[in-house]
Amino acid sequence: MEKLNLLLELGTEELPPKALRKLAESLHENFVRELNNEGLNYSQSRWFATPRRLALIINDLDVKQADREVEVKGPAVKAAFDADGNPTRAAMGWASANGIKVEDAQRLTTDKGEWLYIKSVKQGTETRTLVSDMFARSLAALPIPKLMHWGDKRDEFVRPVHTLCMIFGNELLDGEILGIKSSTTIKGHRFMGAQELTVKNADTYVEQLRNEGAVIADFEERKASIRDQVTRLADSVNGKADLDDALLEEVTSLVENPHVFLASFEERFLEVPSEALVYTMKGDQKYFPIYDAQGRLLPKFAFVSNINPSDTTALISGNERVVRPRLSDAEFFFRTDRKQSLESFFPRLETVIYQQDIGTIAYRSGIVSQIAAYIAPQVGADKALCERAAHLAKCDLASTLVTEFTDTQGIMGMHYAELDGEDKDVAAAIFEQYCPRFAGDQIPTRPVQICVSLAEKLTTLIGIMGINLMPKGDKDPFGLRRAAIGVIRIIIENGLELNLVDIINKGCEFLKDKLKSQDTARNVSDYIFARLKAYYQDQGIGAEIFQSVLSTSPVSLLDFDKRAKAVVKFKELKEAEDLAAAYKRVNNIQAKSGRNDAAIDEALLQDDAERKLVTHLNSLMPVINDLYGKGEYDKAMSTLAELRDDVDNFFEKVMVNHEDAAIKNNRLAILNQLSLAFSRTADISVLY
């Protein structure tokens, strides 16, 4: 079958930069799905995106669908003919709809009767006639939260649309989408190259845009170019640029032909904590800060432009002039804040409401202090330092600088505490209370910081869940999911043996006057342990392992983790599946016949198989109990695996439901001992 290359481009006004990649990838995914649904084959598909266009190139696309043999089932024979054997109206209507005569229909016999049916060949549709509708459906399915319309048009899209280009091979395809007719004319760069150009086909598209329109259509190529140019400029001043990927993505989405330049600001601004300067450079201006080899901010930055004038003096000085007022603001706010201590901001927190049903931020800080103090002796932290850090933790929220540059909360509090001469752990805890802030972020590792960060997260979970404000769907305004994952990571990755249920209960006591739910402690505990499922999935640990451990209702996250890791190792053993099946069988027998908690009476052992199992079990139990006592679940499970042959032999040769009640109960006692030995780690019956 003949194959041709397809080009699709939608030309728009400037698209939302933070959504550009998602729009392009979704368009590509949608259109590929359309091709697959239509049975059209191709060799390669690629997406292109610039601020003013979304484009697709499909290589070696079938020029038409393959012909298909179709079977059309008609009415049952008994309904297709009357008593005289004449076709009924149902049969004639079906035959007419399918372009045949009733007598030409074939018969299909099934176990449900005999039916009329026909086999026919459906001719494949030409691709050129399908493309426009497929592209329109792909665009309509884009994840656009808010649409807009423009001019007198009723069509809606994320931004006004100006051009549409659909070329298959060398043929311009007819079609109209979003009120725009397909044309070979597309837009070039706004300021460089041709304002408009005529595209020949998919093969020339990228290079025509580059050479005639001064546009680099490939998103990844522009991104790599920006990264390389910024790196070279940073190297030229013996520095290292902050190549934040989110910023790289956004800047790539803002320009069609990136050119990077080096600029400077006054060194006096470096007296301000660098985070405040970086916040405004990256967040407001989309500049790349540059640091020296020691990680100190340099009075230099790189910026990306969509133009490349022959004389860059005005361009560079203009960007320096634009950023200066923002840096001056940061300097002013910093100097204003430093006229008083960090603690002096605390009274202002007594007038700031955290949540209407809970109270002020000051009240909440007191709860965090109490929980941190309760955890302190359990992790070897200084209780007084924990209380001090919790007291100061939110003070920077009332500072002038954080009010203006909100993303610096915690960071500025840490710097202000350091400048006030607070203990270094207290200062660090003010920042680390928010850690981990995102997936893969650092976690607190020192005792004081651990206590404050855990207390901060548990206060949020207990307080918000205690007034019945649970997350719904993807809406989680108080960050409960992030808080729960933070608790999990801090405890497990620091190897902390903490009774989480006890700490939660204590937190509920501190907040008891505010809580509306009597089940708050259980709800918070269940919620955190349930979050372990996602935590383990990220590590490639299956849901069945999480479920097997959850059934044992552990109160310690670290203990839960040890059990989960032990079950992972257990599943790797060749004996694992047989033992899991045997354990399931034990549970089924106990469910029907009941448990017998009595000791095994060896005098009642009748069969060699049960004697051998009991002897082996009794010899292993001291070792297993010792391993369980040390929390070495993996070794305990490995040791229990030695019982597999004896367990299999027992079930093969021994009848548990013996007619003698004493023997039956004794055998139930054997099963109970087996069940207890295995269930101390997990419910292995759910593993397979």
C-alpha cells in the first residue's frame, strides 16, 4: 500500500507557556489514537510546539484504510420467512439496507438457532478524507480548563487561531477547523525572518521554518539550545547556572528562536539572602541565576530573548533595569524586617486565622510545639530546642519580605533566626519543617528538625481531618497527602522506631477542644498507613505486599517497612507460593472449624506426618521468636520456609477433621501454631 507523510499545524496567538508541552503531547496522543481507531498504519509520529503553533508530522501513513471483510447478521430464519416460505418485511428491510436480495443471504447456524447473514468486503476510506475530522476531534479533546472565543467567531480554543495547514504528501487537504480553512501559508517569527511562508510538505516543514521563518519548531531542540547557551555564559564568569527544569520548560515555551545573554546587578544586593533575589529573578523575570564554585550567588544572571539584535547593549541594559526595582524591593523589605527580631513577629500571628474551626496560626504553633516536645525524647532531641523552633517556625509569615515573596517562607525564617543568634538546629528546623516539599526532596535528618517537621505535618493531618475536611478527588487544599508522605519518608528513611498511633493519640489530646470527629485518631492513622501503598508502588513493591502487611495492623511505620521488605524477600523463595497456599488452607479450615488456642498435646499425635511437623515447628520456634523480637522479619520468614515439606506432607496425609474430637482439636491446635508463626509478619495468603 502507498504511504505518504502528513503535516498538521494549527497557528495561534501565544499559547500558555506552562501548558505548552502538555497541549502538544496530548494532541499527539489524541491523534495517534484516532489513527489507531481508523486502522491507519504509520512508521513514526512526532509533535512540535512553539508559542504560536502546535504541529504533528506522521511519517509513512497509509493513503487509505485496508479493505475489510465484514459479517452482517440479520434476523432469525424463523422470523425472516412466513409460514408459506415468503420473506417477511423484517428480512426484506434488512436485505435492502445491505444491498442484496433475501435469496442471496447466507445461513448462520448457532446453538441458539439459524440466522440470515452476509459476508461482504468493505472498501477502505481514503486517508485524505478522514484527516480533517480526526484532527478536529484531537483538538477538541485537549485538556484546556478555560476556553475563549475571539472576534465575531463562535468557535472556542485556548487562544485565538489564525492558520491551519494540513498537507498529505504534496497535496493540501481541504478542511475547516475552528473557523479557519486549511492553507499552505503559515506564520514565521514575529520579528525575524519571513512573517509568512508557504510550506511545501511535511519533509520541508522544519527546515523551512528554521531557514525562512527563523523559527525552531522542535521544542526539545530549543530547550537544549537554551541549556547550552546558559551553561556557556555561566562558564565565562567561572560560575554555575541554576538550570531549574521547570524554568527551562517555561522559557522554552516563551520563545521561537532562543538567544541567551549575560547581565549583571549591583553587588550590594548580595547582602540580602540569596533566596529572595533568586525568587524574583526566576519567578518574576524568568532569569537564570548564576552561582560561584562555593554555591554563593554571583551578581550575574542569564536571560533568554526571542530576538538577536546586532547591538545588544539596549537589550541587556533593559533587562538589568527591569530587575533592579524588584531586587531593590527585596533589599528594602529585608532591611525593614531586620529592624526587629524574628520572635517579635509572633504577636501578629495571634490575629491571623489558620482555619476558622481551628483558630489562629499562633494557636496552631502551640500545638506543633507540644507534639514536637512529645516526640523529642523518643528520637534523642533537645526538648527545649524543639519547642523554641516550633514557636518561631511561622513567625516569618508575618514578615514584610515573606508577605511580598511568599515562596521564601521558611527560608527567610531560617536566615532571620541565624542572624538573631538562635541555635543552628532551631534555625534549620524553621526551613526543614516544610521538607520534603516535593517528590525526591530532602528530608530532615537531625533530631530537632525531625521533631518539628513531624509535628508540623501531624498537626495538619489531625487538625484538618478532625474537622472532617478530607481530600476529595484531586482537591487537597491543605496538602494532607503530601503531609502523610512526608511523615512516612521522615520516619522510614531515618530508621525511627516510633509508635505513630501513640503520637497521633497524643496530638488528638492536645487538639481535643477543636476536633469534631470522635474517630480522628483512627482516621489519621489509617490515612497515613494507606499512603504507604503509593510510597511502595514508587519503589516497585506490589499492592499485594502492602495489603499483606496492613492486615497485621502495625503501629510503627518502620516496623511496617521491615515487614514489607521481609515479604518481598519471602516471595523470592521457591517455597513461598506453596506456603502461601498452605496458609490460606489453614485459614479456611479455621474459619469452618474454629481456632484452638490450646497447647499441642504430643500424646495425641497419631500420624508420622503430624509428629514430624510438630517436632520441626517446636525446634524452630525459639529461633523464630528471637528473630521476631529483634524485628528481623526477613530472617524469620526465611526460617519458616524450612517447614514447607513438612506442611505439604501434613496436608497430604493427615485428616484434620478426625472423628475423635480430642485428636481433631489437637490438630486444630497445630494449625493455630502454624498460623500464629506466619501471621506475625504478614498475611501471606493474599500474595498469590
